[in-house]
Amino acid sequence: MPLLHRKPFVRQKPPGDLRPDEEVFYCKVTNEIFRHYDDFFERTILCNSLVWSCAVTGRPGLTYQEALESERKARQNLQSFPEPLI
């Protein structure tokens, strides 16, 4: 999970009393649900800000999506790393 200001990012859990017919705002990037547009909009702006870093490599100055991709690539590279060097 990407780091936000060098601290682990914790996703918001969906509201417990969510009704099936309730209108919500879905953030595809973080896979979160928001009841209020302002909360959704703030999360969207935060995800597009260059305040994220890769938890695996420590690379800073990324968007949330870039940090996720960096972590995926780093984990993929670690899997192909020679066992004796690990």
C-alpha cells in the first residue's frame, strides 16, 4: 500500500448503515465509497497530488496510481531476484 507523507495509507471502510438504494460516490483509484461529494472530491485531489511514495522502494513524489504501479513493479522484480542474493 502506498505511503502518504511516509506513513501507511488506510482506506476508509464503507459506511455500515449503507442502504442498497442510496446514492454514493465511488473512487475507482482507492476502491472507496463516499456518501458526500466533498469527501469524494478531496480524496480524488489527494490521489492526484504528488505526496505519495512507494512503500517498497521509498521513491517519493508520486501520485497514488504511480505509487501503486511502482510497488507492483518492485515486487515483480523481487520475485525474479536470485535466491542466493536474497
